[in-house]
Amino acid sequence: MRWAANAAIFALLPLMACFAGERVASEAPKGKPLKVFILVGQSNMEGPANVETFDYIGDDPASAPLLKMMRGPDGKPTVCDHTWISYLTGAGDENFELTGKLTAGYGSMWGLDRTKPGDRIGPEFTFGLIMDSVLTEPVLIIKAAWGGKSLHTDFRSPSAGPYQLNDYQKKLYYDPPGHGVPKDMNQWLADKKRETGRYYRLMIEHVKKVLADPKRVVPGYDPAQGCELAGFVWLQGWNDMVDSHTYPDRGKPGRFEVYSELLAHFIRDVRRDLGAPKMPFVIGVMGVGGVAAEADVMEFRKAMAAPAALPEFKGNVVAVETAPFWSEELAAIDKKHEKVRQMRYFLDSKHKDYPNADGKMTEEQKREYLEKFEADLISPAEAAMWKRGASNAGYHYLGCGKTFALMGKAFAEALREMMKEQQAI
């Protein structure tokens, strides 16, 4: 089906410019259709990896070829000639869109100039580079990502229904005193109702807006060529994983089964609302902490991956583990940084088991003590490696460009395989 630019028709029909792999013979465009990929999630989909960590990618022979793809002959980030991006992000009611040819900089925009790409990447950069290299068609990436957003509330899709308090929450919230009890329950419920599904709706609205007029983002777009919804990537999870109220029973198997149900609803609803019933879908499974993470993290990963095993999603939904891309060597240094942060806290709090128990150290003496403590703990080589490879906190995969580059590549390859299988049917 073709996309109708007419606003009235656009308001009535959910998707008309793009088709989901099926064409009516009489309407088949002469040229190859624009391939459209949708990337959605929270802060890790936004992308916290600073471009200054790119050199670290080249330190590993296995990822060095990827770095060559990410940089041009002049040493600057590659600018794609046949791949474009529309990126919706922001905070609160202040959302904004960045568009242009794909290059580095369409990552997290926190604290940056919102009128141009910044200095960070998420998985979109190498995702687009891989698609650009394997597809002969032009590519459009539509990315929508906001930090600190949950699936249980913010991205909750229509068929999941309204947010419902579980038995644990009912007891905690209605039988005070209890930790975390809302001061005004009626206001809390009203806020929850207003927030539920908000970012799902923003995402769907943005995708439809872009597809109503692809030429606005892709200057050379030919309407006769058409466009095709070719795949969707979901990278989210942190806010759900750490929510002990929505997902109680810490440490118990099956704790996150509700997340699995919500994600299955999300996949169905995205496909329905975009008119793409078999659109290939990649679940980027939370990988913070690496392959040997704590039990609750492993339980959450199982819940994230679970929808891919449902019979209805066989062959068109794939779970891609991101834990293998976690940098263990940077994580080991981060643990040492945590010890430094703890020592700073103990010095300031005058902890009885640490220096400054009597509170007599001056600020200068505390600073000197911390500097020596850090120098004894972290070697110059480790400090140099950290500066070369990390740029953010652990829950952001340490802001490691190598990690996000490998993620983007894996997502693209997984989608490409599903696309091939669908074309072969």
C-alpha cells in the first residue's frame, strides 16, 4: 500500500505509504522501495557512548574491522550516502526530532545542542552502517527513545489494558505504614492513568508522521518507489528490572513473567497499529553486568527473551543477547572506581572504621588521601584503558562505544536473517 499525504486520510488510516513486505502487483513501484527500520527503547537505545571511545574498538582484532566501517578516510565518523535517520527524543513535554544522513551523534542528547547531532551513539550507528552495506535499497531509520521509561507504564501498549495494582502493591499502598506508600493515593492513580502508554503513543505517532512524508527526511525519496516497513528493534528494560513494586518477589523464579506478557502485547500492537502483521522484530535482551550477572538480572533476561519462543512469533521475532558485548575488563576497573567512591563517602561521613573517624581531616587532606588511595588501587594502564573505552555508568553499559557498535551490528544481522527467511517463503 502507498502512503497518502492527505492529512484527513492519514488520520483515518494507520498506514498507507509503506507496506509490510507484500505488494499489490498493479501498485508495485518500478524502483526498489525505501527500507524502513524502527528502533525504540529507553536510555540505552538513546545511546550514551561517546565518540571518544571509538579507538578502543580498534584495540581488539575481532572488532577492528567494524571501526574501519565507522570511520572515513579522514578519521572522522562515516556519513552514510544511502541511509537517513529521524530521531525523536527529549524529556517530559519537551520532545524534539533530529534528521539527516546517518552518522555518529544520533545518541543521547542530554545537555547537548538539540539542533544538530551530538557526540554520542547508541546501536543505531552500526545498525545503519551494516544495513547500508548489505542492502541495495535506500534505508530510513526511525528512532524513538527516552531515558528512564518502563514497559509496564510508559510504553504500555493498548491491548495490555490499564495498569493494575498487584496484591503486593494493594497491601503496601492501602495498609500503611509501608515503605513507598503514595501520600495521595487518588493523585497517584490519576498520574498513573495519565502516564500509562504515553510513550507508546508518541512512538506510533512519530512513525506515522515520518511515513506520511518520507521525503521530508529522505530528500531524494521517490513516491513511485514506495517504502517498506522492514524491521523493528526494542532495547529497553532497566526501569522494569529494578522496579520491586510492579515486579515483587525478589529472588524468585518467574518474578518478571508480567514483563513477558507486556512485551508480547507490545509486539502485537506495534504490528497492528503500523499495519505490518509479520514485521521482523528484534528484542535486545538486557546485558548489563555481562554473562555472569546476579540471579535477578538473569531472571529478567529470561523474561525479555520469552516472547520470541511463542508459536505465533516463530521466525519473525528474535531475542538477541547483549551480555556478550559487555566489557569485562572495563567493568573490573569500574568496580575499583566504586571502591574509591565508597572511600569518599566514608571520609565525609566520618565512619568509625575509616580514616577521618574523628572528623579532623581538612578537605585538602581528604583529597590527598583519596588521590593516593585511587593511585594505589588503579594502575596507570587501567586508568588509560578506562579513559579510552568508557564514558558512562554501568547501567549504560559503561558508555563503551565498542559495546554499542557490536550491539547495533548484531541487531542488524538478526533482522537481515529474518528478512531473508521471509523473502524465501
